[in-house]
Amino acid sequence: MKYLLIPLCILLVVSGCTPSPRFTNGETKGNVKQQTSDEVYNRNREGYMSANSSDLIELGRIIQSFLGKPYGASTDEGNLDCSRFTLLVFDKFNNTKLPRTSAKQFKTGQKIKNGDLRYGDLVFYRTDGGGISHVGIYVGFNEFIHATNSSGIIISSMSEDYWKKRYAGARRILP
């Protein structure tokens, strides 16, 4: 039972109800149940990760580990920006190899209507007036986590005027 409470608390923190944007230092606390590689990488017949509860908790743990990291932070794969953030999350989560840019990620996975968004979907924006230029991960409650120049990795509301006006669509990587 105690192994279930800690990941659920992490999931609540990631998708909680404090005002947005918000960010924290992203360190996870406590003992998170270690899953075998078979549990984490259990794939369905299409080759996608199945999105069961333990998978979503694991995804939440990975996302949480990025909260508060500064934009441009150095990683083994390069400097952290919005598309590298999503690339790293899904690579760590289920070894999904996303393209490097948000524009190319917009062509990956299954197209999703805004009203059908689920936890873990990629959400895309046109922030520079042209094509797709920003990506984040939907975390529920009309919020998404993304990398910003000013505040690093934060959670923002898709209802904010800035994001609402620039929303371009969503793609599902998880089935």
C-alpha cells in the first residue's frame, strides 16, 4: 500500500490545483516502487507503450524530475529546450525516439482533438507567428508542462490567453 501512495502523491503534485504557472525543484522524495523492464516497457501490438496506471505514475515521476530545471540546462544529449524536454521524457519513459524539433514532433503519433486530450499527450503551439515552434506535455486539468526561456520547466494553463491564442493541436504518443 505504501508503494502506491507515494507515486499517487507525485501524480497529484504534477497535476495539482495550485495557480499556474508554477514550478519547483523537481526532486522526488520517498521510495518509488521499482518496476521491472517488462512492466515499464510492456508494449501493445502496435509497438506503443500501454497506458495503464503504473505506466502513468512512472511518466509522472519522470516529468516531475524535470520541474524547475532551467531552460538551456546542459544534458547528456544537449541543452534543454521545449522539444529536447519532450524528447528526453519519452526516451526515459519507454524508449520512444521523438524527432528533435517541435515541428517534426508535430508530425509524430496520432492527431488528437483538443477535447480528447489525455495525460501524456504532446500539445503544440505557434509562438513565433509561423509554424509549430513550441511543444509541451499535457498533464490534465487543462494544464501542460513545458520549457520556457524565462522560468525553465514549468506547468502552465492552456486557458491562459497567451497559450489559448497560439494552440496548434495535439498528438498522442501513448495509445
